[in-house]
Amino acid sequence: MQEKGISYTEKNIQTSPEARKELMSMGHMGVPVIIIDGEEIVGFDKSRMEQLLN
């Protein structure tokens, strides 16, 4: 995303208890969880990310 000039917010669940709680409240137990325009992508799915960003 950085290479494409897309702004994003990274939340590290290892260093931020608030980020961990937020992830768990969304019903997720693993990372990465990427949210693009309200659409959640669980795991790294490059093709889905590109589809949502285009």
C-alpha cells in the first residue's frame, strides 16, 4: 500500500492492548485483518486487496 501511495493505519496487536481488544471485538483471533471501505479481508489476499482498491 505504501508503494502505491495509499494511506493506511497500522495497528500492532503485540504492542497495543487496545488494538488487540479491537480485533477480538470484531470476532477475529488472527492477523492480518485488512479493512478497505468497510470490507474485511482476513489473511493476506493480494488479489482481493487490489480489487477493492481499484
